[in-house]
Amino acid sequence: MFAVVGDRVITQYDIETLNPQRLKLIYEKFQGEERQAQIKEYYRENMENLIDNYVIEIAAETEGFRVSDTEAEAAIQDIMQRNNITRKMLDELLAAQHQTYEQYKWKIKIDILSARLMSSVFRAKVVVTDDDFKKFVTQNEKNLDLSDTYELRMMKVSTKEKLDEALKDFNTNKNFADTAKKYSEDKLASDGGYLGWVELGFLDEKIRELIVGMKQGVTKPLEDVDGYRVFYVESYKEKTEVGSDKKENIMRAIKDKKATETFQQWLQDKKEGIFIQRKYAA
């Protein structure tokens, strides 16, 4: 006997048959003390793996979930059929990844249990708040390809005198579009210099520096080689104000993350409450 987990017993046979090819390789490749050290590590690693699997199995049973060996075998058969591979091909693929069929069957069994627990127990209880959403977006904005977005207008003039005249006109009428129609020398002048909605990340660095943090209003003039440009922030959307499809995907990712964290803590609590006794190989 090498370990007891609740009412399950892990025997030497269980450990040795989990990866017999590796054990055989140890005996062939190593001698003396080095062999003993490799064997000891083999037993320790595989026994801990089996302990973790039994903990999940026992913990899942407390929630009413079980997966039989027959069900795990059926799942593997389905995987082989969907991928058009034979058992021999599967064994070869597993061997290339230093796994055995028994290890793979355990993995499938635990994956099924974990998926059922996550779906029926943990994910169903997860509540995502607005703060959770904003925090997740802020922490993952690069991976999510999100950016603050600005609705912009632009006025372009060639001289300082015309710039001063245009700004004076804007300060009087408070309507940037009208001022741009009258004074802008850009091709968009007839449309009041309207640029549309633009993500901050797509703007030139100098323009970003002028605009970032603004929610509405006119920027300071930006001097170019051919004159001056002035931008007007008409509206502003934070990166958290995403479309429904993208928001749904983000919400799903947050739920998965929170459910996984809850699951891991639950599993650790269960592990502490399950009787586990180890006897490592000498």
C-alpha cells in the first residue's frame, strides 16, 4: 500500500501501471543510487497525481457527480472517431507526449468531472459586477484589442493669422463644425471636419497627447510643416463601452476565470477535509 485517499486505496500496482514504460526505462537506463532516486521520484510524482485525481473524484461525488471508467472509455472512443485515429495511433501520439493510455483515461475522466462541476455548480453561481468587467478590461486591454474611442472633428489652416481668426470665431459661436466649414483648408471642411469615431491607439502620438483624457472640447493647436491643425472631441467612449458580441465574450471569460478560482479553492478545501495518508517508496 502506498496511499489512502478517503475510502480509496492506491497500491504499488496502481502506481507502476500508470506509466510502465517510464518505469521500464528507468531500470534500463540507470544503476545503483541513481536508479533508486529515479524510482523514488517516479513513485512520488505518480502517487501525487493519483491522489489529486481521487480527491477530485471524491469531492465531485459530494456534489452528486460521477464518471465511470466505461463513460471515460466512451469519451475516448468518440475523440478517436471524430479525429479519425485508431487506438494504435492514439498510443503513439500519447507516447510522443510521454503519456500512457491509463494516464490519458484519468485525464479524460477528470476533465469530464471538472467540466460538469464548473457548468452546474460553480459557473452558475458566478456574479459579474460592473467593477469586475472594468477591472478585467483594464488588465487585458492589449489582448482584447480595446481602446478608448473618440468622435473627432479637425480643422486645418496654413497660417497663424488664420488660426487665430478661426479660434476667435469658434469662441464666439461655440460650434466647431461651423467654424471648420468656414476656415478649414482640409478636404473634409465641407463636412465640418468630421473624422468619425477613432480609437486612441490609431492616432499619431502627438495627436494622442493632445486628446487623451478629454471627453469633449477643442484641443490645443498642433503645428505642422504646412500649417496648423486643431481637433475637436465631440464624444468619447471608454474602452469598457464595447459592442454586445464582444461584451458577451468578455463576460464569458470573466465568468470562466472566477469559476475556475472558486473551483480551485473549493477543491483545496475538500482536499484538506479528505483523509489522505501517504507512504512513499523507500
